[in-house]
Amino acid sequence: MKLTAARVTNFRSIEDSGEFKVGDLTCLVGKNEAGKTAILSALYGVNPYDTFEYDKTRDYPRRFLNKFEERAESGESKVIDTIWTLDDDDVQSITDRFGGKALRSREVTVARGIGFGRRWSVPIDHAACLEFMVEKHASDETERNVVKGCTNAAEAVAAIEAVAQQSTGLSALLADLKSANEDFESAAIGILEPRMPKFFLTSHFERMSGEISITALNHAKAHNSLTPADRIFLDFLAYAGTSIEELQASKRLEELKAKCEGASNEITDEIFEFWTQNDALHVQIDIAEGRPEDKPPFNVGTVVTARIHNSNHRVTVPLSERSAGFIWFFSFLAQFKQLRKAAGNAIILLDEPGLTLHGKAQSDLLHYIEKRLLPEHQVIYSTHSPFMVPSDRLSDVLIVEDVVKRDNRGRALVEGTKVRDDVLLVDKDTLFPLQGALGYEITQSLFVGKNTLLVEGPSDILYLQALSMAVQQRGGLGLDPQWTMCPSGGIDKIAPFAALFGANKLNIAALCDVANGDKAKVERLRKSNVLRAGHVLTMAEFTGLDESDVEDLFPPAKYAELLNATYGLVGANAMTVERLQAGAPQTQRVVKQADAALRLLPADVAEFDHFAPSAWLIRNPAFLDGDDAETQAALARAAKLFAALNVLL
């Protein structure tokens, strides 16, 4: 059976969640107090792995609790409706009993609530089931005529019992109908009930003990008072392929050490396949006698300890002294291993898994879920961390939001927790984890390549492309196509960019515009070692000027010609070198001069746009075909720049 949809009503913060779909993986995203835990708890109550019952006082919406009897006259209140799809084995178990036409469809529903247990609805074709059983037992037309016109098992039982002298076939049919409780649907439910997956719920709070006193453990077992931490430790030993009893039963020291080492290797191989934060760790299971001055109850009897050895620091410490995130990850894997043995194809519910984990470790956990859990289990988990959002399967993400609206007087109208898949309907705080996940994924691939050249902005890319094509047409070497140019937004953005993409092991170079006051920034960038030595270049190195932008690769006369072509400047409005220099005499940067000079022209002339000349140039490459001195100078500077960049590949 596979859970495909659910709807929660009148449970804690939820009045009506609305029906929501459930897939192999379902990620519930929402901010704190949105109701994500309530959704998971409601699901858990359908068929819990451990003891759990819905409770009126604890679980019914508190603001309506005083009206419970009024709102639920029968004393029953539905908490959850679930929709399931039967798999082939489920269908076979029904058809083997009641024939190939017994089911009208594979979809069944199961409801549960406060004051009542599971209530099933199975689409049974009662007439088809009866026909199958009649064909199975009735051997002649006389026997068939007894139940002719009956539409269900109860009617058939009554008809057969009304016959004073029952044949062998009728007696067998009657016994078979009664073994089905005279109701084909209830009989089908009886077949499906044990096949229904259990729900297993764990949260980020549940962590394993680092050590166990055998004496205290046996006492807790005898009095049924094992703590969750104790249970997880027992799961851990089972995960490692051993048990307390097996360790205790060892009669020789060497045998005991061999079992401990074997278990240690088993758990290490599994856990550190997915824990990528530190490869220098190794799990050790240690068993020894308590010492009088140890903390009770570890001061007497046999004590079993899980220890973590760090080969870098050459030290071994108890698991309990590791980070909270590592302990949780360790504990979760131990629980899951035992779960597979005890609960089979359970549906796994995770409440804020990996909350204390670093972002990359959360990615490890998500990788574990997808690789180890999903092949055999449905997984539903809640999160508000961008690193736990499966950005490559966003159709599996549902938004959980506590909806409060306002009337025309500003009073709160509480609608309670809603679950929806339309992210456009939720507030920005709820959407934040999803935005964060998408943003992170995009920044790991957008505009970057193995060799990334950081430039100031989009216009730089167009200028360099146009100049590169012109140099190549004349037989020179342009910018190597292995470079992927990426606009960084300026020298101040280069260091953060390099840090963001550093994990991708890119070859990054920066080509910086430089103005007065930027030289110190350039030197700091070079000394910071964020980029490799020699990978920070400035335009000034190729123009011979103290200040330079990419536009300064063009001599002033050539750039003035480009401005005239871009803006259609002719006659009295035509741009000249003298007009450029008069516009901003305090700077050498031709782009600043152009901005000032165009402001002095009549109002019907367009204002200077940093991008427009580069866009015109890329559309009109013939602009660089001339043999005049200015064009030759521009291409010579560009060729020198490209040569300097290409050697950095």
C-alpha cells in the first residue's frame, strides 16, 4: 500500500489542512509554529509504530475544546482522512480470496480520529465477490438458484439458511460466507489491515546515549522503563550486528574484542559513507568494568561505550562528547537500521531532521534519505532549512502555513494550518527556505564554468567578445573560448564571489576596472589569496592610464566615433575628443567623460547608457574593420589583454 493523499481536520493548530498529495518523498516547508509537527503527528496516529492515541484534551484545537460535545455530538472527531493505492500484492491478496473482479479500483481510504480507530473504505464489488464464491462452491443450477437475486454476502447467508435441506455445495458456500463475516468489505479490510505500513516518527530531539550500564539497562528492561536514548543505543548495537546479550556471552577476551571490532567496522563503513564533514573519524565499541569513582550507574558492573576516534588529533572520546549534529545523525542511522527489521515497509516521518547539522551535513542527510530510505520507504519530513529542500524535485515540496486573515476592522480571522503546493499564495517568510534552496542551486551553476573570468558588468562581456572576434579576423589570438565571462558587479564583489564558488574548484580570474581609490582594494584582493597569484588583472595594465574601464581599450577618438554611431550624433551634436575631455576634465576614464558630455547636449538626445554602445558594437562588428590608427591601437591593447588572460588557463 502506498499513501497518496491526506487531509487533517480539528487537530491542534489545524482546522482543515485541505487535501494534500503525498509521494515517495514529501518535504513540508514552513516557518516555526506553522503546524508542520501537527501534520506529522496526525499522520503518525493513523498506524503508529509505537503506542499513540489521539487525545481530546491534548489534540483537539484548544480554542474549540469547550465546544467539543457541541461540535462532536457522537463524542467522535475525525482527525485525518488518508487515501492509499494498493500495490499488486495487495490486489492479489484480495482477488485470491474473492476473485479477479472483487475490487472496483485500487484506491482505498482510511480515516482515524479522537474517539474511534481506523475506518476503512474499500471499493468492493459485492455482487462480483458473491458470484465468485457461488462459482467456487455451487455445483448445479439448483444450488445457484438459492442465492439468485442476492447482491451481498448477508443476503446470501439469509437465503441459504432459509433452506431446510442444504446440499454439500450450499453448506460449503454458507461456511465460506460466514468466514468472511457475512460482509465482503469487512473481510477485505481484514486482509489489508495487517498489510498497512506502520508510521515511524522521530525528531531532532531524540539522540543516543554515549554509554550504557548493563546493570542499569537490565533493571530498566525489567521495569519497562527504558529511555529513548537507551532504546537507540540498543538499536545501534543491532545496527552494528551485535547485541548486549552477545557481548555479555563472550567467554574469552579475544572473542569479545573481535566482536567489538567487527561491530565497530560495520557501523563506521555505513555512517561515514554519508557523513562527509570529517573523514578522520572511526567508531569504536568498548566494553569494560565500571570503576568506583565513575559517575553512577557507570561505577559498577559492565559498561558498554560508543567512542569516536579522530585520527587527525589522535584522540578517542565518548560519542556523548561529539557535536549535537553528529550525535543526531549517528542516532538516526541506528534507529533506521533497527526499524527495517521491526517494521518492514514503514512510512518514515521526520520532524525537523538534522536541525543541528551544518548546511553541508544536511545535504549529506538528504543524500542518505534519497539513497537509503526512498528505495523501500515513503519519507515525509518537515524543515525550514534551505539545505534540506530537495531542489531537484520541487514537485515533492509542500508549503505549510498558519493562515490568519484580518476583517475590515483589523480583527484576526484564524483559519489555522493549511498545506498547499501553490507557493505563490504564501507569505515571503514561509517561502524563504524554498527561495534559499533555489538560490543556492542557481549560484552553483549560473554564468560560471570551469574557467571563469570575472568582469565588471554585462557591457564588459560584449566589448570583449567584439574585440576578440576582430582580433581573430586579423589572424591574432582572441580570448580563449574556455573562459566563461561572468559579471561580478565590481571589485568589492570579487572576494565574496570567489568564496561562494570556491567549493566548485573553479579556475577564477578577475579583470577589474580601476578608478581613483581602487588601487588599495586591488592590492588587498591580490594579497588575500582568494584568487591564485597573478589572477587579478586591471584594465590600467593594458591602457597605460592610471584609471581605466574596458571602454578605455578604445582611444578617445574611436570611442567618440562609437558614441556617434550608437546615438546618431551628427553635426553640432557630434561627439569629439575635445567635447569628451571638456565634459569631465578631472578624470581619464572615457566612460565618465561620455556621461558628462552627453548631459550637455540638447534634451532630445538620449542620456548616456553604459550598456548601449557595447550592444551597438556587438550588432555592428564592421565598426572594427578599419585600418586607421585608433582601430589598430584598440585591437593591439585587446590582443595584449587576451594573451595575458589565456596564459592563466
